[in-house]
Amino acid sequence: MDETPIKAGHQKRPGAQKGKMKSGWFWPMYGDADEVVFTYSNSRGKLHIEQVLKSQFSGTLISDGYAAYAHYAAAQENITHAQ
């Protein structure tokens, strides 16, 4: 699992620069059957990791050094974290 920033959609908040796009995040996940799934979130927060993996995932979570992955894996009995 990883998080990748993207620009998508127009900002609609007051005072936003005209033509400026919002920041978002794609979260690609690689599965054990060589499949890739891309989820999307408006933030890079750990809440997205928790929502996507929930209690449905078990096994080895391969990720980069982002601390949110390590914290999530440490709280789960059935997950081994590999960086």
C-alpha cells in the first residue's frame, strides 16, 4: 500500500485562487493475486488506511516509511509490517 498525491477537481472554498485544483491522494494496493486496486481520499491521514483495510486484511503490509502504516500494523494481531 502507498499514498500518491494528485491534483483533481476545482477548489470551491472562499478565497481560493481561480483555476487552482484540489489536492487528493490515490492509495494503490497490490494484492496476492497480482491485482492492483486504487482507492482515493481527500487526505493522507491514517483514517483512510483504517477504513480501507478494516479487519478484513491479514498478512504482510508492504509500505514505505510513512509512520501511519507502522502504527496501524502494530495495533493489529494478524498483520506483519514490511517496509
